[in-house]
Amino acid sequence: MLARALVHDPDTLIFDEPTAGLDLAASFDYLARIRNLSTAGKNIVLVTHLLNEIPPDIGRVILLRAGEVIADGPKDAILTEENLRITYGVEAKITRVDGYYLASPAND
């Protein structure tokens, strides 16, 4: 489907849960392709529940809960443990690795 979308050389690509159903290797490959498109100048709109799917190059993040915008702005300011608690209703710890954000259960 990605190849079909790229045939028309669009300026913007929209991805909705792009790695759903993929194993780890295929997921990493697909995310690398999205990142390459971003660095090549394509606008990327990415809908995901998984923080690790957000390429380091994406700068703006919008968090939604039940159709309501919880937070909108620069990734570093928006992807906080407090905002994840509000958005998902769980305590989570955020770890940053090589520009990627990872969420894990918070230690009690």
C-alpha cells in the first residue's frame, strides 16, 4: 500500500497504526521507511498508540482521548509522564533512546 501511495509522489502521507500485525523485524523496517520519507521532506501524519513508532524527526505531537485534544505541541514538551497518565489513564515511565520515546509501566 505504501508503494501505491508513493506512485503519485504526494507531499503528505497519512499512516494509521502502520505496524499493526507486523513482527519486530517488519515493524522496524517499516518505521525506517517512514523515517526516510520524513527526512526526504515528506509531511508525515502518524496515528499510533505506540510511542516507539514516532520517528525522531517528527516534531509535533497531538495526544487525544475520546476525541478531545489533551496536549498539542513540540514532542519533547508533550510526551511527558503526566500527559500519558491523563491520556491513557495509567502511570507510565518514559525513556528516550536515540531520539525514540518508549513507555513502560511506572514502578510503584
